[in-house]
Amino acid sequence: MIKYKVENTLSAKEFKELLIKSTLGERRPINDVERIKAMIENANLIITARDGNKLVGVARSVTDFVYCTYLSDLAVADEYQKKGIGKELIRFTKKETPKATLILLAAPKAVDYYPHIGMSKHEACFLLKDENDLK
């Protein structure tokens, strides 16, 4: 039975291992230990999914709890995917921030997943990775 809970003290090691076991490892700085550690330390809402003591899913967010919640990482171990764990991680995140709009950027492999579970697509998202790109 999968247990879900707020776990803001998740270790960077466990987080990294889960990223590798999910599709997110391909797009996260898994070889930069300090950056992975900072990703955990600077998130202010982390929901975990555990099968016993084994970490099988994480929803890592930055939120003000009343207006917006940016769900930065939704990771489920490959062997646990397609069992509703991602959806439950989103549900638990939303329960912790009921007044806030939940926002996320879909990983390429997950673009079709979010509408399937009832999330609406928004066309106006903009990215800036380097300040020198500003004109």
C-alpha cells in the first residue's frame, strides 16, 4: 500500500535516486550533487509516495500556499508508473495548497498525461534561462 505525506526533509540522495529511476533523470542535474541538494532545500512543499520505506514518487513544489504552486518535479519510479501515484501526488499537493493554482511544465513524455487526469493546458508560458537573452 502506497503512503503519501508531506516530507520536506527528504534527502538529496533519495531524491536523486528517484529521479534516475523515473524519466526526470534525463532532464535534471543528477551529476551535480550540490544543485540536487539545493533543489530539495529550497522547495517549500515536498509530497512523497512510499511503498513501505521505499521512495517511489515525489512531487516537489515552490508555493506561497494561497495564490500559486509551481510543481517543479513530479517523479514516479518507472516500475510504479501507471498505477495512479502521479495523480495522487498532485492531489496531495493541491490539498496542501487549496486556494493556490497549481502550475507545472510537462516533461515531453508526459504532455498527454496531464489532460488525461483533468488538468487544463495553458498556452502562455515563457522561459528565460539566461539573463543575457533579455533584449
